[in-house]
Amino acid sequence: MKAQTYIQRRKQLAAKYSRTLFVIYSGDEKMRSHSVAHRFKVASDFYYLTGLELSGAYLVLASDTSYLLSKAFSHEAAVWDDEAILNSEEQEFVQDVQKESVDKLADIVQSHLAQFDRLAFALGRNAQADDELLNSIAFEKRYRGRKLATPLAITDSRTLVGTLRLKKDDDEIANMREAGRRSSLVHHELMKLKIVGKTERQVANWIEAQFMLQDMSWTAYQTIVGSGERTVLLHARATDKVIKDNELVLIDAGAEWKGYCADITRTITAGSKFTQAQRELYDIVLKAHKDVISEVKEGLTLTQLHEHTLQVLSEGLARHGYNKDEVKNEVSSLMAHSTSHWIGLDVHDPSAYFDDLGQAIKLEQGMTFTVEPGLYFRSGFDKISKFKNMGVRIEDDILVTAKGHESFTKVAKEIEEIETLRSQQA
Ligand SMILES: [Mn+2]
């Protein structure tokens, strides 16, 4: 990313919401065990606006003036951590931003508050950060100097930053394409892996190791490997269950490239051939997946894509024993999740799905989202007994383009392609 990108984003946000004072917290390290922290992932809004991966830092955007507050800029800057020093590239990212020690937060917020109608931050994400900020704006502390009659409003910064993050620029698209390409390679290799006799956990570990060997920074989310009847769970964490021949295996796995996420699901057979019933269920989901992706273009909404998905799934189910009215009632229970979510720096990018008037956002070039229809025959859904305890989901990451769409993720999904790869197991 170029320094100008971050400078422009800050300017754009401040100009778009000129009456709003932004305080964007970078997040902090969470302890995994005594004295050892979990791997840190910086809050995406902070990263989007600074390109920095500092923990415990704040970006304050006050129109033309902005501040970066970090312990790295205090007199006692840590000797232990790399982050005490910004490298020369990072310094350029925040060249126009005033650097201050983190304990100046209350002073800086109070000194600017009089000129703004509202304060935007990610309320509720971190109790300690909430506390510090709310304390700093206690009535008596902000009353002085305030020349506006309007009461101070507090709003969620994620929704506002999310309006910028919705459309990806060329550099972001390049990173997402790369996240998709590398994650797809791992799925492709997995399709040639012998997994019968392995545990779900061994398969998940293998996948995550491959992501690391692809130089990816980390998984974009906890890898899902569900086999047999565990395919009906939407988020099956890999367990010590041993994978058996003839089982379906649902793998939902993706990793990050330069902060940008890939999110891919494939459902494969543990052995080398799908059973007849598996094939029939898979075909219903695959048809919905392909139909909906082929439809993607500017002007449509994710709500419309979801309705279309349910319609294609319903038609498929109606060919296997459901009558039309039954299927209408049950399809949204058989697929108890949305077809799509925004994706970007976060695997579920927090941009809004509806506009100020409650209308679904219309797709525009540069928007990125998943298409992931699924059907899950958990207990209680016994209408089609041959599908009992089976779940199938197929997911790709899609960019809206001038011509229609591009898929960032490319992995075999036709049954014949999957069976060919499964027959090369080693
Ligand atoms: Mn997804």
C-alpha cells in the first residue's frame, strides 16, 4: 500500500463526517496463558486508516488535525517490543499525523470536543477502552468551551468507516485476489490428500500448516472440518473424530494475505466417489451456487441474491420428495444462514447491508462478498430420509466488476473434478 492511500482515507472520512470526532482504538493483546498473549490482530478500521499494526494505540481524527496515540511515543517507550519504533515506511503512512503518548487521550478528546456534534468509536468492543473514553467525556469535562446547544451524540465508528471499506480499491483487490489464490491452492492440494483414518483435527492442522507454508500471515478464522453427521453443523470445529470412508467432509478454511481475508468452503467425499445420495444433495447446492454467482452484477442486492438462492434450492428439493408448500416453509431452516456477507480486512467485513433508509445496498464495482449456499439435514428434518445427517456448503469470494463479477477463489467444485482429484489420493 502507498502512504497516500492512508492519508487519503483519513481525509475522506473526516470530510464525509465533518461534524464527527473519531476515536479509533487499535485493540490490545489478549492473554492466552500466564505471560503469553494470543497472536495480535489489529482492529481493521485502525489498520485501514493507518496501515499500522500497533496494539493499545488510538487514532483520533479531528477534521484537519489527527493524532496517533501510543505508548511507543511516551518517554518510557518499551525496550522489549518492536512496535516502539515505526519503520520508515510506517512513518510515511502517518506523516501528517501528530504523535502523542497514549495517556494524552482524555486531554486531546476534551480539547476538540467543543467543535463536534458527535463522537464516533467502536462502543462495546473493549470494556476498558469504553471506560477510558466515556470518562474523558463526562459532562463537566466537556461542558466548558462548548458553544453548541445540541447534546453530544455517540455513534458507532464501524458503521461510518464501513461506508468507505465497502468498495475496495485496486491495491485491496490485488491483496484479496492473492488471499484467494493462495487459499485456493491449499484446498486444491487437500483434494488430493488421503483423509480416511485421519481425525478432523489432523486435517485442520494440515490445512493451517499449508497456509503458513504459502507465506500467509494467519488463518482468517478458525478452520472448520466437519465429517459425517458433523457436516450439518454450520461451524463444526475440528475434533478428534476419525474420518470414515464414504462420509462427506465439509471444509471451511481461508487465510489472510496482507490483512485481507479469503473464505472458502468445499464439501468433498472422504473416499474417492460420492454416494448417490451425496451426489444428489451436492448437485442441488452446486446449482444454487453457480446460478447465483452467474447473476452477480451492479445494481443487484445481497437480499435479492439470497432470495434467488432459496428459490433454486427449493426447486432442487422439490425434485426429491418435498412438495412446493412444504419446501417454502422449511428451506430457510435447512439453510439457516445468509447466502452472502461482505469480506475484506475482516472475514465478515462490518460494513452495513442497508442504507440510511433501510434499503438493501445496491452492488457496485469494487464490492466484495461471499456466495455460500448450503443445505443441512440435521435431526428433525427427516422429510428426505436419504439426506439425513448430511450437510453441504460451497463458498467462493466474489468481486463486482464492470463486466459483472470475478471470483477470487478458484477450486474444483464440479463432482467429476472433485472425484478426479480424490482418485489421486496420496
Ligand atoms: Mn463465509
